Amino acid sequence: MPTFHYIALDQNGQESAGVIDAATESEAISSLRQQQLYPTTVVQEGKGDVSAIKRRARTSSTKAAKGSAGSKASGAAKVKSKTLMIFTRQLATLIDSGLPLLRGLTVLSRQEPLPVMKRTISTLADSVQTGSTFSESLQQYPRIFNKLYVNMVKAGELGGVLEIVLNRLAEYQEKAQKLKNKVVAAMVYPIIVMFIAVAIMIFLMLVIVPKFEKIFDDMLGSRDKLPEITKWVIGFSRWIGTNIWQLVIGVAVVFIVWKVFSSTKKGRVIIDQMKLKMPLFGDVQRKTAISRFTRTLGTLVTSGVPILQALNITRETAGNVVVSDAINKIHDAVKEGESMVGPLESSGVFPPMVISMVDVGEETGQLPEMLLKVADVYEDEVDNSVSALTSMLEPLMIVLLAVVVGVIVLALFLPLIKVIQEMSGGGTGG
């Protein structure tokens, strides 16, 4: 039986080289795929130059141990969601225009500016060229292309509608990115303002207040003559100056405890429950979770992914443990042949409108369409909630910042005003 030398990629995108016995080249490729290997080069011994492959085989174990500069393009690599969104949209447009998949990947690999993504696309093109399906090729990079992405592409390949599925996937990513940007904008603004307020307060307490304290000691001689608010500010300034390092260590300890707590299963549940119940922000978090759930599930089912598999994928991409648990109960109910409505109601996460829409969708056989309509509604709701929240927080944050700075300034200038008044009174009396 002929011997074939090969270079192949495993599921993590790691390259390996070796030999395999097979009757034909196609059988060799088939055997390698059964071993979860994706061949990029297969050469029969005696019918081609195998010296390069042999050298690769001798050095592959060393490279695996030491790592290589190209490892960033392997399955361990990760790219920003915006980069993946642009790639999906461009590929969908090329295929929709009639360009073959392989040609589209080649074009995108040439024009991709990001080295990691460039190498990834190039490897995908090589894998497709050697006979692998596109979905099989995507599985080499689990940190770039998640299960949602791979399963939608697989469904598109099986249905012969890859260009339609890629367009849906691109639309899904664009809407998900838009929603994420809105939520981040709502959360980041108050954090930035609070950070500025704390920084200003610490600067005033550690730098400005001590200088004024010396001035007051020279002018008045005793702290008893100072107004109460000034005494309080000076005392607070001294306390911060004395305990500054303890405060820094305390903040660091709180941060570490929070990270450890949030990494536990119970901690994650408590934190995610708090997110949904937070004043002001809880409503935005809930609507975002509902929108993500309905958009993901609707897109998957519309693309031809089986409902149980779609629910599993949606559960993994929910982004909230409470919502994930609710989806898990929905999965179990559907698996037993029951309706989705019962678990939706018992979860306490989904409002009556969502439950009614899902109920109507199940009754009419239009569940995917209803889910996507719910997603559209709640994306608009998130947009409106974020706008209202930002409009409300802006004046509140400005007032808070003004009060913090104003109290300190007032405390520092009241004694000066008192001294000026006494000097004026003394000068008039003389």
C-alpha cells in the first residue's frame, strides 16, 4: 500500500506532519479527517518532493514544545468582535455576488490588515482547498468562531444557502455590536464621572487642604476659631493622608475578593441577579438579555439549526447565568415535547409580552419570526432606556461633582472670609 507524507492542522490549529498508508490520496485525506486532522499538504512517496515534509515532521515536536511566532493565529488566538463582524459581512457580500467561497477567502486574506486574522483566513482557504467543508475549517479556531457561528455555517452548507446564512450572521453580529455599544455607553459614563470626582477630591484633600491648613494656623493660631465644616474637611484630609496606603491596599483587596467571588458559580448567580435588579441599570440589563436571547435563538432557528441545538448554543451565549438557567429549563421542556411558555413564565426574567409572542409563534408555527420581532422591539427599548438613563445621569453626576468640590471650596474660603471681615471691621473701628 502506498505511503503518503502529510502536513495537517488539528482542531486547535496546531500544525503537525507525518506519514499515513492508504490506497489513494483521497483515502489518505479521509483517514486524516477521521482523526480530527485537516490536511494542508498530502504527497505520495516517490511521486513528489517530500523532503520539506520530512523536515517539518522532525521539527514539529520541538515547535509544539517551544511554541512559535505564528501561534497567535492558532485556535488559541482571539480577535475583536468588530473584526469578525467585518470579515463576515465582506465574505457574505463576495459570495452573494457570485464569487466561490475559496476565491472569496483568498481575496479577504490578501486585503486583511490584522496579522492574526490574515493568517487565520489564509489557513481557512488552505483547508477548504484540500477538501474540508467551511464549517469544519472554522472549528480549527474555537476562540474566534464560536459554536453559534460554526453551526449556522454548517446549517447553511447543508441547506445549500451559505450566502443567505452568512448575510444573517453578519446582520446578527452588527445588531449585537450595536446593542453592546449602547449598553457600554450607558455604563461607562457614570463610572468616568465618579472616577473624576474621586480623583479631584483626593487631589484637593492631599495637596490643597494641607496648604490652607498652614495658612489658617498662621492667621488664626487655633483650630477652635475655624467653622465646623472647615474642621471636618481638615480632619478628613489628615485621615486620608495618614491612611492613604491602607486605602489603596483595601481597594485592591476588595477588587481581588470581587474577582474571586465572581469566578465561583454561586457568586456568578448572585452578581447576575443583582445586575437584573439594580436601580436604573437593572432595566437596561434585563432588556439587553431578552434581546440577545431572542435574536440569537431566532437567527439560529431561521438558519436551519435544530431547536434543541439552537437552545444549547443560546444558553452558552446568554451572558447572564440567571437567563442561562431559564434557557436550560426551556431546553428540557422542549426535549420532553412541551411548550416553551411554561419555563418562560416560571423564570421570572421574561415579561408577559415576550411570553405571549412566543406562545403565538408556537401556535402558528412562526416562532423564529416572532423571536426576531421581539428582538427588534427590545433593541429599540434598550436604545430608549439608554437615552433616558444618560439624560437623567448627566445632571445628577454634574450636581454630585459640584457638591463635592463646592463643599471643599466653601470649607476653605469661609475662614478667609471671616478674617477679611474682622480686618475690615477692625480697620473701620480704628
